[in-house]
Amino acid sequence: MGTTIGIFIAAGLTLCIYSFLYKDNPFYKFAEHLFVGVAAGYTIATAWHQTVVRQIWHPVVTEGKFTLLIPTAIGMLMFSRFIPKYRWLIRWALAFTIGVGAGASIPLSMHSFIFKQTEATLQPFSGIGNLQFTAIINSVIIALGLLCTLIYFFFSVEHKGAVGVASKVGIFFLMVSFGAAFGYTVMARISLLIGRIYFLLHDWLHIAR
Amino acid sequence: MKILDKLATLDRRYIFLMVALTVIVPLLFPIGMPITVTKEVQTVYDYIEKLPPGSTIMLAMDYDPAALAELYPMNLAVLRHAYSRDIKVIGMTLWITGATLGNLVMREAAEGIAQEGEDYVYLGFVTGAASVIMGMGEDISAVYPTDYGGRPLSEVPAMKGIKNYKDIDLLIDLAAGATPESWIAYAGSKYGQTIAVGCTAVSAVGYYPFLNSNQIIGLIGGMKGAAEYEKLIEARGTATAGMDSQSIAHILIIVLIIVANISYFAVRKKTTV
Amino acid sequence: MIIQFFVPHPPFTNMYEELLNWVRIIGIFALIIGLSSLIKLHYTRIARKTRDLPYSIIVFVGMAVMAAVGLIKGIEGAWFEWLFKNIQVPMQATMFSLLAFFIASAAYRAFRARTLEATLMLVTAVIVMFARVPIGEFLWQRMPDSAVQLWANPPGDISDWILKVPSMAARRGILLGISLGAIATSLKIILGIERSYMGAGE
């Protein structure tokens, strides 16, 4: 019974939101604001159980890890933003978090996104004699595309002459990439719609296979 | 020419109606177009298929209900595949809005074939993203002292012998955002973890460089990728059911773009003349 | 954090694990701050008795019910899951599914082959949209046998090549550019040159 009522409520709210396609109306506004409230309530409950209780309360109270009170205190400095006179205290929390993030990301980003990507571009050329003709062509196109795209984004030199030509080639590669991205974006958005329509037709009305 | 003028100023609600019909009709009257499995999805399937029973995979379910249609079928298919091969699954999420969703999908996939605690464990959500990924490289129980339900990990049979990434045979990140890049950088680069990615179609194009550099072993992109995986595990699900609608809707969009360009150039030519 | 990458031994590894734990705990409070902005916005609307007052009340009612059920009965409880599955999930999924209509409308109104670059983008988009779904191969299989035998699946092969060669090359270029920028910004933050994240100048 609960499942049936739930499905009817879900279907009703779905149709309330779809009513926006005709024009903005109170049903849509009701559903939109209800969603915002429920999502916030969900975050409160989940954050409490999954993070506050599990990461702070239990370790401190049950396991006696009192050192965790230090980051708790630093984290609570974030609430200083509500008191104008002490707003500057939030910088300590931000500085700590951003410092750790920045320090961790430098070597790993360099390794994953620069070294490994450059290696993958150049690696086919090390054994080029063993590659098929199509693989050689593809490797050359990839290397050329990468170089021209990077030249396009290099604004310290005026895009004239050879640099201008390379930049133009880079734009063509970018346009191919954006076209592919657009095609996939259409696919993604249509998929989301299919999901909801399938729910309405299959789970609610039982008329789809 | 009048038709072209009218087309140039078509009320968008007619377009909405056309889109809705192209999705609804194939769901009611399926065509049954065959689905071809791409190499990047096949690789993920083959990797899990070759894992011996008793292996462990980690599934990062980094998505929320907004990406449900694309990632939930993919999630179910991968879980069912793992459970049917007696592979243990450790589920977790970096998205707070996905915490309950992860629990629901693991339970739904396990119905009749897997036991919570024995065959799978769901760790839930912890703040930090990058710090969570890096922390699990040293000790998973330091990041997640308990599972989603509050049970200490030391008491969960599925976590026996699992300390960090060295004990995980494959990590699959099902992502609606940019979390795969964090997994690749922090788990892949630093700890050498084998990673596969399942993502929304919007993000799929951006992960081909990582596929090319072998930083990920495979890529399941969007609802089409989910349908391919469903085909491989021979279990028709919502992704497969939606493929006909996907195809017809794409044809509609292509026709709309072509018609719009024809009317645009015809109207422009008329005004120039 | 940089030192432990190059020296993965105690005491740096111990310090590394502890720092990560501290960052995770501080992150909890960032989550709470995010919620406070939302509460403040709707509270202001109620206090000022604006036109949207009834809707702001709905926000608080929804928040209170969901939070109360979750906090009291637990997030693993049936009630919380029921509310999540039947209220939050359908609404969030539906909100984003509206984009399907808008992308079709936007494509119809704005996607014009005005320049060579735009035409290239349009042609690529059409190829990917046609070939990456079953209909591409489905229609090709209905061509004469001689064509199918010559080339089994040209839509799939062409779209595959587009994604794995030219598109991938451009994406790699974008990735390299973004990564270099991110590393430069991280270095500037560490060296104290970049302080905008702290609201420097206030």
C-alpha cells in the first residue's frame, strides 16, 4: 500500500514539474520549493549520521581520540562568518583546507594529467616501425591536434603567421570535440527524460513493457 | 516560403510536444533495435569476468538522483555481474546526495543473490573527496570506521583482509561529476589502483584521453553504455528499454537542426535579395 | 603534503594520514555553512512577508519533516527511505529531465552553420548523435548487402574514430592547459601570492 501511495505521490510531483513546460504555475512552484526543502532536510540528516556522529562523536567519545577536537575547533571557526567582528577567523579553516588540497594536488596532477598524457601522445612514436599504417596516421593526428590546441590557448604570442595557422587548426580540432560533446549532451538529456517517462508509463500506469 | 517563415518562428511548445512523443511512442511500441557493444564497455565486463571468485571490487557511486536514468541501470548491471561471480563489492560515495541512493541500489541488486555484510558492504558518505580517496590508500577503516548502518568494519565479514587499495582488484567510479579525475590522480597515480569509469554521456567525451593513456581500463558512457552492459550480462533493464526512444529522439533533433538551418538560410537569402 | 609524496615514510606518512583526517572533519562544517545560506534566504522572505511567503513556508516544512524523520528514525529507516524515494528522487530527476526539452528547443533556435567552424561542429554533432545510438547501425544494416559487406558499421566506426582521435586530441590539450593552470594557482596559494580565497583586501 505504501509503495502504491508513494508511486502516486512521485507521479503527481513529476507531473507538477512538467507543467512548467506549458508555463510557470503554482503547481510547479510548490513542487520546486518542496524539493528544495526536502533536499536540505536530507542533507541535514545524512550529514549528522554519516559525518558528525561517525567522524567526530564516536571517535572522540567512544575511542578517546581527543586530538580530533583540534580540527573540530578549526572547523567551527567557519561559523565566525555570522559575526562580522570575527569574520576573519574563517581564514584559518580555509587556509588549512586549501593548503592541504594544493599540496596534495601539485605532484599528483603533474603526474596524472601532464606526464602521463604527454607520455601517451609520444609513446606510439617510440615503436612506430611496428605500427599499422592507420595507427601511425592516428598518432600523428593526435600529436598534431594536441600541439595546435595548446598553441590556440597560448595567448602570450600573437596568432599570426605559422602560429596563426596552427591556432586555426587547433580551433578545428576544438570544434570537432565540441560537436562530439554536444552530441553526447543531447544523448544525456534525452536519457534523463526517458528515465522519467519510463517511470510514468511502466511503474505508475503499467502500460510500457 | 510561408512555411519556412513559420518554421523560423515556431513556438517552442510544439518542439516540446514532438520531443515528448518521440520518447513516449517507442516505449509503448518498441522497435527492438539491436545494441552493439563497444570496446570500452567490453573491457570493463571482461575484466570483472576474469576476476576469480572471492576477489574484491570497490564501487564509488558518485552520483545523485539527477543522473538516475543513466547511472542507476549501469550501477545495477555492474553489481549484478559482480554478485553473480561471487565477487565482493565495497560500495561508497563521495556525494552526500547519493548516500541513500547507494544503499538502495546495492540492496536492490543483491535481492536473491547476495547477502549484506557477507558479499557486499556499503560504507556510505564521508566529507572530503580527495582526502577520502587518499585516506583509503592507507587504511579504509581510518576513513570509514563503520559501515553505512554504523557497524564497525572489523565486524563486517566482507571487509576481512581488506585494508587499502592493495587489496582491491578493481575500482569503478560511477560518476555524474568530475570525481573520476580525482580517483585517477589520487588513487590511480599514487597507489596504482586499476580504475574503470562509468559516467553520464555529458562527461564521457572528456575521459577518452585517460582511456588512451591506459589510466582507466574501460569507460561505460551514459544510458547507451548501461544498455551495452545489460546486453553483456543478458539482463534487459531500463537502459535497454530506453534505447529505441533514444534513437528516435536523436533523429528528431537532427531533423530539427536541419530544418532550422534550411529555414534560416532561406529567410536570410530572401531578406538579402 | 608535497614532501610526503617524495618521502613516503614515517613521520611524513603519519602526518599525512592525520592531516587528511583533519581536512575531512573541517569539511563537515563547510557543509553546514552551505545549509545556513538557504535557511537565511527563506527566513528573510517569511520575515518580510514577500509574495513567495507560502512557498518559503513549504521549504521549511519539507526541511523540518525530512530532517526530523532522518534524525529521529535514522537514515536507514523505512520512513526516511520512503520520503527519499518518493519525493526527493522523482523531483530531482524530473527537474533535470526538463533539460531534454530545452536542449531540443535551443538546438532548433540557435544551432546554425554560419561559419566553417560552426559547420564542422554541427556535422560532428550530427554524426555522433546518429551513430552512437542503435539507429545508426540499424539503418545501415538495411542498405544493400554489397554495401554492408564492404563496411560492416561505418556510422559506428566513424564516430569511434572521431571520439578517439581528433576529439581526444583536443580534450587532451584542454586537460593539459587546465592542469598547468591549476598547478600554477596551487603554487601561488602555497607561496602566498594568491590570497583571494581568504577574501584578502577586506
